Amino acid sequence: MKLLVFGKTGQVATELQRRLPAGVQAVFLGRDHADLADTASCAAAIADGRTEAVINAAAWTAVDKAESEEALASVVNGDAPTAMADACAKAQIPFLHISTDYVFSGQGDRPFRPEDPVAPLGAYGRSKLKGEEGVRAAGGQHLILRTSWVFSSHGANFVKTMLRLGRERDLLKVVADQHGGPTPASAIADALLLAVQAMKAGAPGGTHHFSGAPDASWADFAREIMTRAGLSCRIEGIPTRDYPTPAQRPLNSRLDCSALEAAFGIPRPDWRSGLDEVLKELAA
């Protein structure tokens, strides 16, 4: 199978490059070859007819910056995947797109199901929701995979930040009233590769959720990082109101992933095992 991936240096794109199975050839497009702010270039990369499926692993992920630059975030996260999905629909090939829990309101404590009403709290969530709506409207075979709290050994992420600060300080204050599923980028890559092969064989796509288990707070996640990394830094849980940010964060980022397992046989990954792998890789 010939695969085209938008994204080259991000967490999921990097893991996709490392985990391609035998028989799958992939071209990875970085910003120098496909700028998501230029939607026409994204569509053109697909329209040349040299790919059998497309994964969009590129996005605007600067949540706070989106508040002051929503127009650009909306193009990158909304218009670009819409253009990709339109091109894939015309070419009659599967399109797989990564989305986020930020499309929801973050209220309550029940895990959100794919069919639950959406109500993003800020610009980033609105931009990602626009992308989802455009992908569905294109009418082609597609998979929208909502995920959360992505981490890996590369790029900027919570694990690497905690490790750096944990080596410098004796105490860190970390938000304890936001809950979700930390998700290894490697597991997202594996899920996408399994799904795209199933879709090429005729499996339907749709909108699905995928996040790590068990659900935890950011403070819980930080404590596990310190323990498994052998750091003595103590974690003090604080409420979100004590850590103000330009963008409002959802308190509930829990995702019900049962539909994905039923459709594709892909279970939720244990993020603690994923964390061990990341720590081992960083230590090496």
C-alpha cells in the first residue's frame, strides 16, 4: 500500500515513520512541501494519484496561541483537512484524520462518546471541530480519531516537561481537577496503521475515540512520571483556577473508546507501559 502522510516531525508522524509495517510505503510531507495554511497545496499533493490512502498527522496544536490567532488556526485545523478530505473523496481513497477531546465542553465526569454533543470551549477546539465537519461533509471514506494528552520521546510534551522540571526542583504544583487519558504517540500510530489497512479492505470509518488507560489527572500523571523516572520531586495537586491560561482547558477529557475496539479490534493502550518505553528511550 502507498500511503501519504501530512506531517513529518510531529509526535504521531515521527512514530508513523518508525512503525510502518512491511508492505506499506509512505511519503511524509513536512511544512516545506505541504503548508497547511495553503489548502490548495494540500489538495494538490493528493490529486496527483500516487497514493492509496492519506493520514493527516499535522495540525495547529498551540492551544493558547490559537486564542489570539484563531483565523490562522481555523485554516490549518479546519480548511486544510477539509481540502484533503475533498481530494480523497474525489480519488475514492480513505482519509484518516486526528482530532481532539477539545471539541467537547469538558463538563461532567462521564467519558465522552463519539456521538455526544460537541461544545468547544475555545479557539483551538472550534478549529478542530471545523475540520471534523469538513471531513464528514466531503462524503468520502474517512476516519476521524479523537485523542488526548499525547506524549512521546520527541517533540514538546508533558512528560518531557515534567522530567526537566523534576530534575531542577523539589516540588511542582500540577493541576489535579482535569482528568483524561494520557496517550502514547506510538499507540496512536499503531491504531492508524491498523485502521487504514482495515479501511482499504472495506471496513467503514466514522468518528472514533482513542486514548490511554486508565484515566488520570495531570497531577496523577506527573506523580507516575516522577516515580518511574526515579525522581524525588514531590507533586502537589492544585485546582485549575490556580493555573490560569489564555485558553480554557476542559476539566473532563475522558473518552469512551469502546466503539473503536468494537469496529477495529483496537483496545485502549496502558499509558503506564507507554511511559516506561518513553523513559527507556530518553535514558538511552
